[in-house]
Amino acid sequence: MNSWITSNVWLIPAAPILAALLILAFGKAARRAAAPFAVIGQLTALTMSIFAFVPTLHSHGFRSVQNFTWFTFGEQTLRIGFVLDPLAAAMLIMIALVGLCIFVFSIGYMAEDKNFSRFFAYLSFFSGAMLGVVIANSLLLLFVFWELVGLASYLLIGFWIERPSAAAAAKKAFITTRIGDMGFFLGILWLYHRSGTLLFYDGGRGCLESVGLLALGASATFIALLIFCGAAGKSGQFPLHVWLPDAMEGPTPVSALIHAATMVAAGVFLVARVYPIFLVGAINGVTPSLTVVVWIGVATGLMAALIAVAQFDIKRILAYSTVSQLGLMMVSLGVGGVAAGIMHLLAHGFFKALLFLGAGSVIHGCHHEQDIRKMGGLRRLMPVTFSTYAIGMMALSGVPFFFSGGWTKEEILHATSQWPRSHIPYYLMLVGVFLTALYMTRQIIFVFFGNRRAASEHVHESPGVMTIPLIVLAVCAILFSVVLTPAWPWLENYLTGYPARFDPHLLIQPMIIVSLALVGAGVSLGIWMYRRAAGSDPIQQAQPALFRFLENKMWIDEIYDRTVIALAAIAARFSDWMDRYVWDGLVRGVGAIGHFLARLTTGADERVINAGVDEGTVGAHGFGRLMSRRHSGQIQTYLGAIALGMLALVLLYAWLG
Amino acid sequence: MADSFDQIFIRAKQWLLSPISCRAPDWLIQVASSLLNIAALLGVFLTLFALISVLERKILGRMQNRYGPNRVGPFGLFQPVADGIKMLIKEDIVPARADKIVHFLAPVLIAATAILALGVIPYGRNMTPFIIDGGILFFFAVGSTTELAVFMAGWGSNNKFSMLGAMRAIAQMISYELPLIITVLPVVMIVGSLNPDKIVGAQSTYSLGFVPHWFVFTPWGATAFILFFVSGLVESNRTPFDVPEGESEIVAGHMTEYSGFKYATFFMAEYIGMFAISGLGVTLFLGGWHAPVHFLEFIPSYAWFFVKLSILLFIYIWLRGTLPRTRVDQIMNFAWKFMLPMAFTCVIAAAVWHYTGRGLRGWLWSLGVIAVVYVTLSILLDTRRKFAPRTYRFAE
Amino acid sequence: MPTLSMLLVVSAALFCIGLLAALSRRHAIFILIGIEMMLAAANLNFIAFWRFAPQPAPPTGVMVAIFAIAIAAAEAAVGLAMVIAVYRHFRTTNVDQLDQLKG
Amino acid sequence: MVGLISALILIPLAGAIALYIGQPKNARTVALIFNALSAFYALLLWQKFDATAPGLQIAERHAWIPSIGAEYLVGVDGLSLLLVLLTSLVFPFAFCAQRLERGACALMLVMQAALYGTFTAQNFVLWFLFYEMSLIPAFLLIKIYGGENRDFAAVKFFIYTFFGSVAMLLAFLGIYFAKGTFDFATLAGLGKSGLLTGNLKWFAFAGIFLGLAVKVPLFPFHTWLPDAYQTAPTGVSMVLTGGLSKMGVYGFIRLLVPLFPNEIKIAGPWLLALVVCSIVFAPLAAWAQRDLKRMVAYLSINHLGYCLLGLFAITARSTSSLIDTQAALSGVFLQIFNHGITAAALFYFVGLLEQRRGLRGIDDFGGLMQRTPLLCGWMSVAMFSSLGLPGLNGFIGEFLIFKGSFAVAASVTAIAVLGLLFTAVTFMRAMQSLFGGPLVESCSGFSDLIRSEKLVIVPVTLLMFAIGILPQFIFNIFNATVTHMARLFA
Amino acid sequence: MSTVAFAGIAILTLAAALAAATLQKLMHAALSFAVMFVGISAFFFFLGAEFVGLVQIFVYIGAVAVLIVFTILLTRHDVGKVRGFNWSGVFVAVAVFGGLVWTISKTKSLSIVPQQIKPVTVQRIGELLMTNYVWPLQCVGVLLTAALIGALILVMEEKS
């Protein structure tokens, strides 16, 4: 069984994709069958993921690769393949599990949507593509699934396409990620050019293995940065993060799936996957490319956290928190804490999904109201949602010991503090942690505490199909911390390929204290600031300018709108104008010149040549008249002429011969 | 003995030529020989013409249950002499507005061509007056001149009856000239020569000693012969195809304005044309001067020829006594719709006969071809359906 | 036996008589007659040259004459039909009056 | 005995004649029957084709005009076969797209025959004959059956292409007088050592280049294309983009590159610059179009630009390695095929929209997703295929082209990647405004795809998927040819 | 002898031809025309081409002459009216004749006597027609058919 799954790992993404195709194929008739199909597909994927996970436990540094030829062009072959290693296996389980929860949740959340079956098809498709990204053993194959993920996210974000904002958000998401993808694409081309292969692992000849890496040489930095472009686009790193908050236009389960568990994690995963390229020529674990990653991550994390403080939309806050957390992960990867980054990614997947689904539950309960100022006092009305949401909030904020997020955040901070290049990222990260605690507190107070407000009038607890996933995820968010503790860093060692030893002395780290202090400060400040807030924000009152700056997302969208997009639009208009008037005008000009010349020659003909010709013509005319008298139509005249001509010929012949 | 009887006329000619044959140059002998031939031809056929003219009247008389001419000479046999004298002494009337030359030349030309046509027929063993390689072609070449002569008669008379009669004559002659010539084609094809002697020679053998190999005994030959005979009737303007000169319609056709000896010449030319066409029929289909059975070969060849010729002439007369005159349009339709296709069928049937081995198999095959075409044509040309039952509108 | 040049003179004379008929007579039929005469003269030449060629000669002259006769017959048929058609249309066969291309 | 290829050329001609003589009621059915026949022959050709042999196959050679070295020589190698198959595919597709009149059907069939001829002829005179033969029906189709402003568009199209053709003919005459042959294979063999000398070779090069660049079209000789495609009826647009524009690329591969290897190396940077302009400016201009057909037309320019990018990149530099050359050539071939299908499909969908709405401005529609989800879905597939989404046919060709050209002309390629982005932007905008937002009043009566339309589009889309996922069957057609050509170019 | 025959035939032919060309009455001219063809075929017989002679008579007298007289008949309302004679034609004809005779007399190689000849049999002509000349034969067949149909169409009544 185990060996079977290692050689047929492609079945894992195939299962949801097959489900998606089936649902699409049945069309509207599949409305009732859609959810079962999707859930079964996802369940299959989860089961197989667990099966695939088992062999990776047996030996450390386990890696199983199946490469095959995709196609042959000329005499060359393009090979792609699938890989199963700890990184992939862990991601598989996380994606499949979170995905399953979200699928189940969606059954309730989307129950009344008229395109119910299509939604599940898209979800399944997305899930399959994401699973494909994880197990791809070729940068090209990864890119293929990567793009499919992008397509799926486009479809899901724009699911309510009849809303102009959703359509616009979907477009924005697709284009923004595509900008990054173009860089990624160039990176692939460059890599392919240098190493001659796109396979990660190919028995020592892959591009992540020694021979391939050696071939890269100095271009590795650029290749890595180009690939990072793609990762930045997908993971919403500054400056390509703008699509992510807008993408909240999609249904909430989509937000959960895309922005929590999977898609945004793909960027981080990508960096982790091709980490050896980033590390080429590393001195003390620092390379120019990684430095860029760190600074981008820091900027993203901090910026997003700041913006999140000033948002009122429940999902947007979560979205910015996602961006912020992704920045955190990037920093972690940049400073060398690959395992920490991935661990945070996994943990984040659970609790962010939990939060989004909780938010979905709230929105569902509040009849699709998303403004936190209009909520309030939902604590008693939605007890299950509240309790699970609180667990998620604490995990996100990084409350140590019981919540997975705390452990992973602490790991990241630890890794960052060890970065030899600079300590500024470390301090900025601390600020970020603090802000995270602050805005999460703000949100939970606005939503669940205080008095009931406009939207919380007819609130009800969500049905079981929605709450059970919440509970499952909450349990995961807590239990996951078991494998994260420094005392038994099983996951870290699993990822890095070392056996884990249990050592309870390591449980208490200095970083824990720092972390605890920061979180405590954030939460306290939050409670203090927002406890009396009702419908309005105290910062808004205190610092309106600053708040507006943050509320409007630092005007980045507007800046883009005025600069890049406007420029592109102008370029488009310019191209069109050039085409219509310059190039075509050139052509028409040539035509006009031809026309002019024609007129000129006509004139010349009429006035100059014709005059001469006319005279000749008159003469010719007279001569012609003379001759035409002979052409009387009298055949006998002609016959006579012929006879005379013949006579002449005969005489000539006789004379000559 | 039989041989000497057979060649008696040849011997006679040689004897007549013997005085000059030693000294005179070749061309003189040739001319003399030709003149002798011509003299013999004229003598024989003018006599025959005289005989037939009276016999026809007598036979017709018998057929019409009367005596016919029986006043002049025994059994009225000198009647033609009397007629001849009458014709010669009759006034020769030429219409005032006639084209005199043409009017005069027409009977001359028509008689001359008819007599010319007689020149190429083999009357007996070694008894062909003029041996021409393309004898059959010669026959038709001079035969076709008849049309011109008829036209001259019609035109020269400057009379509408003459003209109409001439037009009718020419129309039907042209129409029937085609089947006439085409029915000759199978024979020419099978023999491979246009020489009448060779054609006669090709019919000289016998199966089992008594079945002669005459072409009339093959399906295509029989059909061709019937067609040939019918065309010959038309060519010589005989009943039932005598519309050009039918006295009850257009007086006497192109001969209306002729009288006296010129009329007699026309009359003679008609009969001589009849002899010529019958002679050709005998030559082509009836084995020429060959005896019908082998053991009768001892009878002189010319006797056989004239016996066959007489039989054909009797049929001519017989038909005249039997059949009514056909309508002009029927004659033409018959020519183009029936005669011509059947004539072509004969050609095909002859080819079939040749290529299936000239034996019994070929015989049956060609019979089949002819039968199929004949039946098809009969069905296609069937006019009976077109007659509606007569309704008597005014009788009730 | 006459010489070839004698025959040729005869055929030349025939030709010129035909030419005369074609050139001088007004009636369209005369023109046709003249043309036929000229063709006949040509045929005569063909036969004569064949006959006077060094023997044995292939009978090419004879064959050409046969074909020429056939073609001349066709030409005569069409020509005379045209005369009739023209006569019906213009009520004249005088070629002097038939000098227009328009019908 | 008429050979397979000759039969292939003759069948559409016979169809055209049949349409003119027979005057059938349902001209389209007749045309489709003839198309089925020719498709059958094309498949037969494929079946008889030996994929492992690099050279000319199933050739027919007859003397034609020996005095000028013109002979009737037709045959196929991988590239020709690919294009023959494409032609056999696009024409029925186009006939299904629109109920054309009898005359238009006949003209289309003539054009089809000309395309078959162009793609199989191996002698310049014959090739040029067919090349020009395709021009006349195209002109008439636009002129007679076109939409608004058709006279102008038709004349522009004609003069443009004819100008190019004349230039090319002159160039070839020059070559002929120098070398005395019109045979492609012979000329290609002489190409390395230089066909002409002095300035003459540059005139010849420019002449041929001009003729082909107009046909493709390449920036800045492309301005006839938007007008022509916009004006032509849907079916004709499909054929123009799916068949006619391929003639230009085919000509580049078959004529310019083998005949002028040295000149291309010198002119390479300039050519690449033009190509990049084509790739970048065309989608930008497409972005600015309001007319959907014009938009697709501009994107067509862009996509053909990729073909030329690959071709010029590998031939302009002598440094390109075998693998890059083969990659780029394979990519170019595949891209030719893909673009044929995809662009035709896009025009088809624009035609469907126009048929339903009567207009085809991008603002004339909105919220279609609610009314006609199937139409939107399948159309999206075509659009995604066009913008190079992996899993669909467009991606592999473009990847291979970029892979091959990046190795030799990295900076150019990097700029060209912008084209991919702009294409995506254009399509995204189109999708947003067509499918997204609230349902526009004027679109509320639309019917979704009907059965006959589904029958047309589903096989084509399945083909796109097939090529996108398992492209080997297409590669098999021309792998031997690619190998052979790569050796020749390297 | 043969010279006498030749002279006789020549005189007959030329006289008939001259008559055909000059006689005032069309019908007489047509008949003279026929006579002229008799002369021509006599020439052919004289020269040993019997078959051609026969064909000549068959075709010209049997067919062409009849056609001509028919045409005369059908256009006879015009027969009397069309008179006149173009004397320039005579000059041309005489000039051509003179030129030809001069040429003939100048060409020395023409004064030859014929050799003995085996007559061309009909069979030989038939064989040649079916072998070497089979294509011309077919063409002539087609031509005759076309001429037949064309003549018929020409003389069909014009629809008013």
C-alpha cells in the first residue's frame, strides 16, 4: 500500500480534479450530487495523503521521485515528475484536511446559492491544483499547477461575477498574480537554460541537486529573485499584495481556502521548495536573494499589520492579517528558518481557516453583513462560533503553550534574531506580533462583545454542517502544537530530516517570554482601547489622518491606479493611436502619395504628352481614314488584296529561288 | 462444254477484236474493247427495257384481272416498238419560259448516268464491262448525279409542278441514299473490297454442296438486302414510293413539261436505273452470277444473273400492282427513323458476325442484335396508340 | 505523258478562274463556287505532285486530297447555309451590299 | 493517377465548381461534405506519413514549365502536414460557424484549395501561384460579404498583400536569374554559401521579407489586419486567421530562413526588434479596442509574433545550441497549429455573440454569465487557451518558443514576456465586461449554446485540452522535421 | 495518246470552269461547275488516283452541286437582280495567273515525266485511313458533324 502510493502519488490531486470534472459534466443536474462528489473526492485525497505520509515517517530524509517524459520535441525530451518528501507530505495533509473542512462548511454556507454545483466543482478543482503544486517534481509542472491554482482562484473570487466588484476583484487577482508569474516564468526559462533540466530531483542531476546548482553559477541570484516574483504574487507580498484584500469579494469559504490554507501558502511553499537555489553561494546562510526575501517579508508583514488595525470589514482584517503572517513566513525563510516558516505555514493554515470559517459563520448569521461596527454581542448568540473563533484568534495572536501559532511564531522570532546580517527585521517582527495581537483583540471585541448592533438583530447560530468543521479545525489548531514544541520538535526535525528527541527542558525558551510579553501587551492594549468602542474606532477619533491613511490601505491601490495602471492604459491608447494614425497613417500616406503621383502623371499626360500625341493622332486619324476607305466591308476587296499578297509572295519565292 | 457456253460472249468479243489486236496500239484496243462492251450493254438493256415495259403492263393487267396490251404482235410483244415510234414522232414541246439548255440536258444526263451505272456490274464470269477497283463507289457516284439531273428537269421546265416534283424526288432520293449506301457497307466490310467481282467471288462457295454462301442468307445480309431493296424502290421512284411523279398529285412531277422522245428518255432512265439497282442487289447479296446450288453450275453464269435479275424485276412489278402510294411525310419518317437505324444495325450485326467467327454462333448473335434493335424500334415507332377511338360527333 | 509543269499550269489556270469568280462576281454563291474551284485546283496539285514524285512514294498526296475534299464539303455546306441565312435576313445575296458587321 | 496531395488540392476546387454549377439550395452542407472528404484525405495523408523520416514525403513531381524551371512538385514534411491538418480542421469549423451564401462557400473552398497548395508546393512558382490564389477569394469574401466599411478594408488588404507579393516575386526573379532554379530544396542547399552578391542580396532579402511580413503580419506591416478581420464575416475571419496568416509564417520557415541564413544573422537584431514591437504593441492596442473582433485580430498579431520570435531568435544568432533550436522550432510549429485553432475559436465565439446581439462592441454586453453560462464557459476556455494557460494548448508552444529564444536572446525574450501579460490583461478586461456585472437589458434574451453550436465547439475545445495535456501526438508529426531543420539552421 | 487525253480533259475542265465563273445565269454556272468537277476527277483518274476521283464526283456532284442548286432555288428571287461584274478581279486573276505561270516556267525541276506507278488500291487507302490517318479521320468526322449541325442552325427560321 505504501509503496503503491509513493509511485502513484499523482492520484492525490487527480481525485478532486476528477470530482470537479464529474460535477461540471453533469451540469445543473448535479446540484444534489455536487457536494457529495466534492467531499468524496477530497476525502479520497485526504486518505491517500495520509497513506503517503506514512512512508515518509519510516526513514528520515525520505524522498520518492517518479519522473517521466511528458513529450518529446525534436530529439529532446521534456521530463516532469512527482516527488514525495516530508515537505510535500506535510503540505498534502494540511491542504487536504483544511480543504475537507472547508468543503463541509460550504455545504451549509452556500446552500442557497443557485450555482451550488459549480461552486463545488471550482472548489474541487482548486484543491486538486493545489495538491498538484505540492507534489510537483518539476518547476514546469509546478508552474502548470500554479497557474491552474491561479485560474481556480480567479473563478472562485469571481464566483459572484454578477457583482461588478467581484468581477473586478477576480480580474485584479489574476492579473496581479500573473505579473509575478511572468517573473516566475522568466526564472523558469533562465533556470532551464542554465541547468538544462527543470526536475527538482533526478538522481543527482536535478536542478536542486549538486550538479544542477553548480551549473547555475552567478545567475542563481537572479533566477531566485525571478522565482520569488512568482511567490510574491501568489503570497501577496508587497508590492503585489493588493489583490488579496480585494479577493474577499469571493464567498467566505473561498477566502478561507485561498487566503488561509492554500493558495497564499503556495508562494511560501515555492520558496521553500527551491530553497537550494536561494542558497547558492551562501555565506553564513546569507545570499542577496534571501536578503531581498527578508526585507520584502518584513515590509509586507508590518504594513499589512498596520493596515489591519484600521479595517472594519471582518474579512478584510483577516485578509491583512494573512498578508502579515505571510510576510512573517517569508522573513523566516529568508533568515534561514525554513522549517519554522513551513511550520508556521501549516499551523497558519489551520487557524486561519478556522478564523475565516468563523467569520463566515458570523457573516452567515448576520445575513451577509461584514462590517464589524454593525455587529457586537454575538458571544451569547453564537457560542460555538465564538469559542472556536477565540481559539483561532489566540492561535493567530501567538499565545504560547496551548496554541500552535504561538510555538511557530516563537520559532520564527528565534530564527530572525539569529540573522547575521541585521537585527532590524527582528525588531520590526516584534512590532508585527504586537500589532497582530492588537487588531485581533479589536476585532473580537467589536464582533463578539459589547452590545448588539444593527446587524446582530436576528442572529442565529450556524447549522451543524458549519460548526463541526469549526470544531475540528479548532481542535487541530490546539493539538497541532504538540508536535511544535521545542521540547519535542518532531515536525521541525521531520522536515529537516533529523530524528526528534524529547527534551522537556527546552520547553521554556527566552523567546517565549518575549513573545508572551508582546502578545499580552497587544491584547491588553486592545481591550483597554476598544472595550468601550461602539460603532466607531478610538484611533479614528484620536488620529483621523493616520487612520484614514491606514484605512485606505496606505493608498497603495490608488498609487497603482494612478501610476502603473494609468501608464499601461495610456500605453494601450498610445499603441492604438499609433496603429490607427501613425502606422496606418503612414500606409495611407504612401497611398496618398501614390494617388498624388497618379494625378500628377495624369496632368502631365493630359497637358504635355497628350498635346504632342494629339497632333500625331490627327495625322494618324487622317491616315486611318484613308486606310479605312479600303476597309469597306467588301469581302471581294479583301480577297483581291489577299490574292495580290499571295502573288507577291510567289514572285518573291520565284525570284529568290 | 459448259465452260464454252459460259464464256461464249468473251470469246465473241475476242474474235471481234482479233483483226486489230496484232497491229493497233494498246489504247486503240482498249477503246475498241470498251466500245464493244458499251454496245453490248446498250443492246441488252434496251431490249430488256422494251421487254420489261410490255411485260409490266401485261403482268399488271393480269393482276388487275385484265389482259394488258395484246394488239401489236404476238401477245402484244411488239407494243414497245409501237410506243417507241409514237414517242419519236411526237412533237417535242419546250415551254416558252423554260431554260432551254437545262431543259434539254436533263434527260440526257439522267439517261447517261443510269447507263453508266450499269457498267460496273458483273453479268457473268469474266463479264464485267469496266473493271474499276472502287466499282461500288463508282456506281453510287454516278447514281448520285441523278439527283442533279432531276433537279435540272424541274428547274429547267420553269413549272411549279415540275419544281415540286423535283423537290420531292430529290428529298426522298437524298433520304434513301443514306440507307442504300450504308446497307452496302456490311458487304464491303465483310469482303474487304469495293470491287464487285471480288464481292461476287466471296459468295462463290457452298456449305454441304447446296447451301450457297450468299450474303442474303446471313441475318445481317437478309436485313440489309430488304433495306437495300426498299431504298432501291425509292431511288427509282417506283410504287409505292412514286410520290415525285404521282399523276394524281402533281401531274408527272419533274417530267410534266417533257414530251416525246425526252419523256421516253426519262422513262427509259427510270427503268435502267431499276435494272442497275437490281443488278447491284444481285451482285451484293444474291451471289451475283453464281448458281444457287453447286450442281447447277453448268448452266452459264449470265443466265443465272439474269434469272435473279428477272425475279427482282418481277417483285418490282408485283409491288406496283399491290401496294398503294405512301404519303410524303411517311416516306421521310420511314427513312430517317427506321431505315437508317436499321442500316447501321446491319453494319454492327455484320461486325458481330465477323468477330464471332462467321459460323452458326455469329449467325445467332447477329440475328439477336438485329432482333433487339428491330423490336426496340418497333416499340418506339409504334403509332397505333396515338389514334384515339373515333367519336362520331355529328352522327347522333 | 505530259510533264508536271503542264499539270501545274492547268491547275494554276483553274485556280485563277476560281479567283476570278470569287473576285468579280457579285453573287455570294459565285464566291463560294470560286473558292471550291481554288480548292479543287489545290487538290489537283496534291495529286500531281504525288504522282510525279520519285516512286515508290507514300500516298500522302492522295490522303491529303481526300481530307481536303471532306473539309471542302463541310465548308460548302456551312457557306451555303450562311448564304441562305444572309439572304433571309437582308433579302439580298449581293456581296456589295453586305458590308456591315451589324445585323 | 491523381496523387493524394493533388487530390487534396482538387477536392475543394471541385467543391467550388460544384457549388457554382450545381447551385444547390444548401450550399453550406455541400461545402461541408467536400470538407469532410478533404479532411478524410488529410487523415489519409497523416496515416501514410512516415513520422520518422525528415525529408519530403508522398511527393508528386511532374514537369510543368521546364523552360523556367517551374515544375509541379508537391509533397509534405512534418510542417506541411501539420498545416494541411490545420487547414482541414479550420475550414469545417469556419463553415459551421456561419451560414454563408453559396458564392461565399465557393470562394472559401477555393481558398482552401489554395492553402493546401501553398502548404504542399515545393517549387517557388507553384507555391507563389497558390499563395496568390488564396488572395483573390479572400479579397472577394471581404469585398462582397464583408460588413461595414468593407470596400476600404478589402482594397487595403489587397493592395497591402499584393504589394508584398510583388516585392517577393521580384526578389525571387532575382534569385532565379542568379541561380536558375525555383526548387526549394535546391535553393535551401545553396543558401549557406549565399545566393546573391552585393546589394542585390539585400534587396532580395528585403523583398521576400516584406512579402511574408505583410502576410503574417509583422509590425509595422500589420495595419491591414484589424480592418480586414473586423470587416470579414465570422467564418472568413476564422479562415483568415486560422489559415491565411499561417502562410506567412510558413513562408518564413520555408523560404526566408533557409535561403538567407547569413543575411538573417546580420539583420537579426532589427527583426527581433520588430517582433518584440509586434508582441508588445499588439496586445496593448487590443486592450484599447472596443470592438471584440478587432481585439481578437490584434491578439492574433501578437500570437503570430511569438512564432516569429522563436524563429528569428534561433536563426539570428549563431550561438544557439541544438536543444534551444529544436525547442524553439517545435514551439513555433506547435504555436502555428494552436493559434489556428484558438484564434478561430475566438472568432467563432465573437461571431456567436454578434449573432445574438447584432453588435460586437465590448460595451454592448454585460452579465452574460447569468444568462448564458455555457457560452461563457466555453468561450473562457478559448480565451485562456489564447493567453497561454497551462493545461490548454497555448502554453506548451509558447513555453518552448520562450525556452528556445531565451537562451539566445534573453533580453528580447524578457520584453516579449510582457506580451503574455498584456494578453492576459486584455482578456481579463474582456471577460470582466462581457461576463461580469449585472445582466444588461439588451442581453437578457440571449439563448445559451444550442445543440449545433455545442457540437461544433466541444470537439475543438477537447482538441485544445488534448494538445495541452498530452501533446505528443502533435509533436510526432514534425519531430523528424524539426530535427532536420535544426541541423540545417544551426 | 495520253497527251491528247490530257489536253482534252484540260480543255474540258478549263472551259467548264470559265463558264462557271462567267456565265450570267447562276444555274448554268452551277451546272458548269459540276462539269468542271467531272473534269477534275477525270484528271484524277488520269493520274492514277481513281479513288479520289470517285470521291470527288460523289461529293461534289452528288452533294455540293445539289446544295448549290438548292441554294439557288431558295434565293432565286435575287437571282436575276444580282448582276454586275468587277473587272478589277479579272486583272488580279490574270496577274496571279501570270505570276504563277512565270514561276512554274522558271522552276526547272518541274518539267519531269512520271514514273510507272502501282495504282493506289482502295484497300491501301482504307488501311492508311485506319492507321496513320486515324486521327485526322476522326477530326474530319467531328468537323463534318459540326458543319452539319451548324448549317442546320444557320438555316433554321429566325424567330421573330
